[in-house]
Amino acid sequence: MKAFLAGSARGALLLLATLLVACQAPLGQLQELASANGRQVQNLPGSPFPLVLAGPRQAVNGKRLRIYMEGDGHAWATSSQPSLDPSPRHLLVAELAFADSAPNLYLARPCQFVSAPACNITLWTSRRYAEEVVHSLDQALDQLKARYGNRDFELIGYSGGAALALLLAVRRDDIARVQTLAGNLSPRRWTARLKLTLLDGSLEPLDQRERLALIPQRHLLGDEDRVIPQVLLDDYRRALGPANCLQAVILPGVSHAEGWRQAWANWREQPLNCTP
């Protein structure tokens, strides 16, 4: 009996250790990737959400700072079961940032890689674009500007990070331009087109279309993307109406998650060709 109990205790400890390792895995993967690319991972203080940031070990200098904004991450464990940890399992956005020689930082979303008492499942499901999420990222940009002394920002938003980039751009006066990759530009139209559950509590960029139309923006979308089909980009452009500076590019052979390394390397320094 003692041997059985001892074995059971060892089994329970092993299970606990496995679960703890699993919880740390996304952050550990990010740290490993950052280290391999001469970057370092930091926690950026914030209330109620600290945010994870990754940038060069040396000082970041430049009048313009490029911010790579993470997507929705691992929001759902299954089609009906929300994830308990929204940290991305595939570090595509971080890889794109680390391969970019322009002054840049990678910025994760609230509750990705680091938790806080205010974190709850709605913040990466129905409220993934809610005011508290946008406000947290807005505060982060203020901190980064004070730290690095840059004049303005260029926001690079992947997938759901695109909606947040647009929402930030309409409330700030220091966003020089927004570029999106496989971007969810209109959460409301996305849920309607794909017949998904409404994102109650989330904000909609197109609700501020007059301000949004003033933002220089380029949207890159793969022609094989099934998560964000091209019709959504068409919907966004129609709903936005005349814009000061907007470029839309459809990339052949690119899906939602594949083909972006080469595609972005080709496009990231291209001038923004504006069409009225």
C-alpha cells in the first residue's frame, strides 16, 4: 500500500510538472527564438495587463519605430472550447519581426505569454478587440515612445492584430502608417460573412470610418487564405469609402499562415502606393 501511495504521489508530481512545463512552453519558445536572433524578451508593465515585448539587445534608435502586433493567438482549444492560454503556438509574427532590419519591436496581446488577475477567457474570445485590450496597447505605445524617443510608429498587424492596429491608429496622432498581413480589418463583417458567433464587446474599426480613411494603410492578403477570404477585403474597402492612401495587394500562393516569410520580405520596404 505504501509503495502504491508513493507511486501515486510520484505520478501526481510528474503530471503537475508536465502541466507546468506546458504552461511555460510558449514563453520559453519565444525566449529561445529571440535569443537565437539577438533579441531579448521583456515584460512591459501595464495596468491591468503587463505585456510581453521582444526587441534588440542594443538600444532601438530611429525616428520611426515599427511595431509588430501579434494576432489572436491560441484563442480556442477546439471549435467549441476556449483555450486556457491564448499565447500563440506558432511564432510567425515574432519571426517576421526578428528578420526585419528596420528598427522594430514585437508586441504581444494582453494575457499572451504572461497572465494577470484581470485576464479572463472573454479577452481572447468575444472581447478580443474590446476597449480594455485597445487601451492596454495604447498605454504600451506611450511607454515605448517615452523609452525610445521615436517620432512616430508604423504598425504591422497580423490577422486579428490588424483590427487592433486600425483601432489604435484612429485614436492616436503618431501612427505614420498601418500595414496588415492576412488582416481581420472588420471583425463585424468577418463574423457575418463566415457565420461565426458575434464578438460581443469588441470594437469595430469601421465605426470610425472618417478618421480611418485618413490613415495611410496597405493590406496584404493571400489568395489561398480561408480564414480571411478576399471578399472581406472587398467589403472593407467598400464600407470605408474614399481613402487618402490605401493599397490592397493579393498575394498568389499565400494562405493565412503559410508563405508570409518570403512575401513580407518582398513587401516590407516597398513604398506605399496610394490610390484615392
